[in-house]
Amino acid sequence: MNDMSPDSYTTADGRTIGGKIMEVKNITLRFGGVVAIKDISFDIREGEIRAIIGPNGAGKSSMLNVINGFYHPQEGEILFRGEKRGPMKPYQIAQQGIARTFQNIALFKGMSTLDNIMTGRFTHMKAPVWKQAIWRGEAEREEIENREVVEKIIDFLEIQAIRKTPVGRLPYGLQKRVELGRALAAEPKLLLLDEPMAGMNVEEKEDMSRFILDVNDEFGTTIALIEHDMGVVMDISDRVVVLDYGKKIGDGTPDEVRANPEVIDAYLGVSHD
């Protein structure tokens, strides 16, 4: 990693990553007497793919839930685009430009692919409810505009053939792709992915990896992801933060992390040379 300034760096493949879009500062999260996260700090920079890894129970999903507003830490602070963020509900954080997928798929199984992805546009729907009900004027124009965005996402994710299929009938890998589409429909500045490859076969993982890279490259979306597949993490991430028992034990490029003795001992087990 070659630093260009305190708030930017150049990746090994020549991409320039910008300033800090999010700063996590000294976050501590407790559940009664259990400390899930202890004094963790790291940043996420504009345009990068930032991985959060660690063994089960390390605090990864808890950290994503703090960023997403599901959990409110007892100590520390989060800055988004340079502004300190107070306690907020998930929908308010979505309005700020942060979208999320989940480890366990959270789709409306009886609704079609198209309708599921449309629900991701809720932060962009401004017409009053009564206008939406009668579907006239402003509401009609808004519906058409939102549908155009969703159709482009369907084309991007190559799921045109299932656009009208109820998602409950789809295989697992396609359901994960639909969930990614719903998150993209919000047009997020920061996209949080919680184990996007979980439960997938090799071919499905390759497809999802390609889509994540394309989202980052073509849309310019900053991505933070939790993932257990170390091959995927090392291949697609710009920087990696490693957690273990609620503490940060490593932070750096993939090469730096896999050469870190503490990370090897706690998680990787062997060097990935």
C-alpha cells in the first residue's frame, strides 16, 4: 500500500482509494456482563472493499450491527462522512446512504424478484401515501422512475429470467443475488455485506465475487463485508481488519494480514503464501 496522503492510498492494481467515509472509534459493546466488542477502532475509505474477518464469536456481526444501527454501543463513536453519528434507527441510517444484506436471507418469499428489489427503493419514495394509493401524478412518475432503476439492477445481476418468480421458489444462490439487488436499489454510499458467500457452491461464489467487484468498480460503491472464505477475502479485498474475542488483532492489506503471526495463530492457522 502506497500512501498518497493521510486520507488516501493507491492499491496494488493502481486504483486510488479516497478519504475516510466512516470511522469506528473505540467501540465497546456489552450485553449484560458479556463484552462482545472491546475498544475497537478502524476506518473505511471511499471506494474500497473492506473485509472484516475472524473466527466464530469474534464480534464481526455485532460490529456490523453497530454500524447499521441495530446495536448501540456503550462506549465509542462512529463518524460517517466526517460527522459524528448519534443513536439512530436502522431506517434513519439507510436514509444516510448505508445499505445492508444479512447472513440469513431476509426476503419476502411470496413476492417476486422484481417486487423484492423494489422494496429497496423505499428511501427514494417521496410521494404521500394517499397519492401512492391512487397511483396518480407524482406517485405514478415516482413509481416509473423507481422501476427503471430496479430493471437496470436486474440486468446488471443477470436475473432477467426470474424477475417475476416468487423468491421462495428460487435456489439459495439466486436468493442471495436478489438480496444484493435489493440493497443496491437503495443506491448506497456504503454497502454492508454479511457473509455474502455463505452456503454457496464454488460457481455461485465466483459469480457473487464478480458482482461485488463490479458493484465497487462500476457503481463506485464502498463495500464492507464479513466473509469466512479466505480465498475470496484475499482475492477481492483492499484492506482487512481481523477480530478475535471482540478485540482487533490485525489490520492492513491482505498480504499484511496473512503474514501477521497473531492472525495466523488465532484464525488462519497457516500462512497463505
